[in-house]
Amino acid sequence: MIPASLVLNAGSSSLKFQVFEPGAEGAPRRLYRGLCEGLGGEAHMIVRDEAGAVVADDRLGAGGPGHEEALLRVAAWLRDHRSGHRLAAVGHRVVHGGTDYAAPMRIDDAVLAALERLVPLAPLHQPHNLAPIRILRRLFPDLPQVACFDTAFHRGQPDIAQLFALPAEIADRGVRRYGFHGLSYAFVAGQLSACAPALASGRVVAAHLGSGASLCALAGGRSIATTMGFSALDGLPMGTRCGSLDPGVVFYLLREMRLDAEEAERLLYTRSGLLGVSGLSNDMRTLRARASEDRRARTAIDLFVYRIGRELGSLVAALGGIDGLVFTGGIGENDPATRAEVLRGAAWAGFRLDEAANAAGGPRITAGPGPQAYVIPTDEEAMIARGMREVLDDTRRPAL
């Protein structure tokens, strides 16, 4: 039977999954993508094939089914639709790998314990990423599992780029710049090598713009600086996250507004960003549709673009110049207006927007000589599938 790999991305109330088989020369080929959402409440599972056709659309039942029930339903669906495939391994997106993990890792007791110790560094993400791992280890102890880390791509940054100006005893507790969206940036770096080899070997800023947003400076395809730091709250304004913030604002929230730590955390993670500034939505599509009539919607867009320009300048300085800019993520791939505004603001660096190419979605969206801009769709799940292939030998995996 053909070995199939399951890739999981677990959130607090959702479970995204994709199924891959070996393609040409062993490269992963996607078979299905699915989502279990509303976990803990009215849960719902939808699965699409690679062409985008819906092949399953099921309610998971009343009573607030959680991640375990969702995993069992996904496993049952795969058994019923395997068509000559056997489930050979599971790969997981894990937000935080700390300083120790710079590559995909097969999960054993020691690795899982190490990842659990990192929960204080990513308390809103890490527990949800680890929950399916523990469930699958209990239900299917012989099934190989691999963790792929959003922080790993940035572990090769210069030490100075990872430091905060804090006392050593605090840094020794793990308070440093980690960076995130690493799976996305690793995929984009690989795609650049295929579509623009000369650019891939140069100085590039990749912009992962979506509900979560960040920029990464790439030198020869390697991360040397990124806008996210200790947490995924840093850097650019995002859908509901504030981005870079004077730490004094946090003290103000605690002392003057009498928020406790949990309330302040919820404010900065879930009520800020595009949603907080606009008072309307965290969705760029909604803001664009309302921008002409709603001043706050326009302000949210303008702040987002302005901060991209500011952070772009800092990364160009870190690179010592720039040869290219890559847009990816939900906004970066699908919103030509945001791309145009960013590139017009970056005219100082030599970018010349090609209006027609940008409207068509690229891939190249600049004209003439000088630095070039591209649109490259990201695929974090494919990157996880590749990482699994690096770690595991398909021919020796047991079937589920």
C-alpha cells in the first residue's frame, strides 16, 4: 500500500489537517485538506480534495466534542477513504522549538517533555499544538509522529539579532528573540530558488501578511533578522494583535486601567491590530470594502502599510541593501491594493510597481531594473510533509 502522511495544525477550537502521498521523486503530493472547527461546541468537519471539491461535510455531534473526538473522526474518515493508502506517520506544526530544535524532530518522551517545558514561552499556542501529539501517542502508540517548528528557520540568525538588552539572568531563562512563521519562510526561500535563482542567492525581505503578519530578512535564503521576537505579538500590527508596543503601555494597562495580566494579554492578542484600530473587523477584505466611507477602516489599513514600510527599512539596513521583496500569506497573496501601497512606499529602495502584473497576481509584480518584487503562495503544510520525509523512512512505518 502507498504510505500517506497526515499533517496537523491544532488551535484552541480547531484542527486543520492535510493528507499527502509521495509524488515525483518522493516529493509530497497533497491528496486532501480538511478542517474540524467549533471544537468544544457545535463541531463541524469539512474535507476537500486537491481540486477543491468537497468530499466530506459532517457535523461531529452535540456535547462539545474536543480534539480527541476530532482526531478519531479524521482517522475513521481516512480509513474509509484510503483507496490503497496506509497512514504511515503524522506531522505537527509546533509553534515553539526553543533554542534546541532547529530541524524537524521525531517525537519521543524526551522531545515531548522538552516541548512541554516551552509552554510558558508560547502559552496561547504551544498547549494546543501539543494536545494532539499526546492524544495520538496514547491512542496509536506505534504511529510515528514528527514535530516541525515555526521558530526553527530563525535559529541560524546571528546571536546579536536574537538578544534583548536585558540582564543575563533573564536571557538565561529563555527571554530572547525567536521569530515565527519559519515554516512559511522556509517554503518561500525554496520556491525562490526555483523561480528566481539569482534573487534567491541575494538580499530579500519576505513579507508573510495575513491574520498573523511578519517580515523576514533573507541573505542567500537564510534568516538573519525578523520582526517577530519573543512572541508572535511583536512586529507588525496584525488581524487582532497589536504588534510592536512600548512596554510602558503594558504597565499603564495594569496600573491605571486596573487590568490583570490575563485581561491585558487578551486585549493585546485578540482585541487590537486591524480589529482594534478599525473597531470593525480584522479582515482586510472588509476594511477595503469600507475604507472609502469609514475613516477608522482607512486608518487601520494605513497603519498596517506604514508599519510594513518602517519594518522593511530596518530589515534593509540589517541586510545592507535589498535585491527583492516577496509577498506571501493571505493578504500578501490576495490583496493587490496592499502590495501596491507597500511598493509605492518603498520606491526609495528602487522598486517600480508593474500595475498590470500586480493586478494579475504576479508572480513578478515590478518592472525595469533594480530590486524586484514577487508574489509566492506559501504552503506550510507541504513544508511539514517534507520535514517528515527527512526524518522518517516511509518503507518502515507501520500502518494505522
